[in-house]
Amino acid sequence: MSRRFQVVLSDPVATQLHELAAGAGEPPSTVAAHLVRNGVTEAADEGRVRALRPAARVVAGERAERPRWFEPYGGDPAWRQQMWGAIVALHGRYPRLLEALKDGWWTDEVHTEILCAFAVWRGEIDDAGENPREELAFHHQLADYAQALRQQGGGVSKAWRPGAPPADWVDG
């Protein structure tokens, strides 16, 4: 995805840009885009802005790596341990919203994928969030998920109690 920006340059800088573009045999807009990309990359290298994540590699028409909220292909006990801890932490942080989460949620792919996605999303916001809209979107989605959990019913006796991962989670 790309975006267009309109940039206003002073006459002396615009003249220099035209000279650079003529020397490179490129349109001024292409040279300007290249200069902006270099400037943003430099700012990221210096820690002034968040660095871009590398794009996923594609191998034979398929992604070489899965998104972080999905278990890596072939299974990964370390990922399972880390994700379980992140979901326990998520529940600890939002116990009221996740109080209707049922024991055995890890046996249901939908609940597992949703909770892993929430755990990764929360971590990304905590580690590098810069836009309050991210926080608002997260809470809106979590509230929607909490409502869906409540609508499933089942009573408090079937509620999940965070703790050590069960054997069927660890063994995959």
C-alpha cells in the first residue's frame, strides 16, 4: 500500500531537487520519494520513530512464517509456553472482561486464535504503541469478545482459572 503526499518546497530546494532528478534521469517526485524514504529509515535507525517490520517472506506462493499469534508450522513448545503466559497475563489484566472464558478454551481453534491475537496485540501496544486509536480499538474489540463469551453462557462453574498450562496444551 502506498500513499500520496503533497509537499511544498521553497524555490531553491525545488531547483536542487530538479537538478538531482535530471542527473538521475528520474522524475522529481521519484527522487523526492527516495529522499523521504532514506530520511525516515535514518530516523528509525536513530530511534526517533518506530522501525518498520520486515515483510513476510513468500516461498512457493506461501508465507514462509506465520503471524506471531499462530503457532509456528510443525509446533513449537517455546511458543506455546510464551503464549500461555501472555494469555494468563491478559486475563490478569482484564479479569472482568475475560471472566466468562470457559475452561478448555485451548481446545477450540477460534478461542485459541482470538486469545493469542489479543495477547500479541496487547504486547505490541505496550512495547511500541504510539497512537491512542490503537488502544481504543484494542479495548473495543476486547469488549466485543467479552460480550460474545457472556452470550455463550455455561455458568461460573465452567469458567477458566488461570494457572499452569494443561498437558494437552503443552504437548500440542
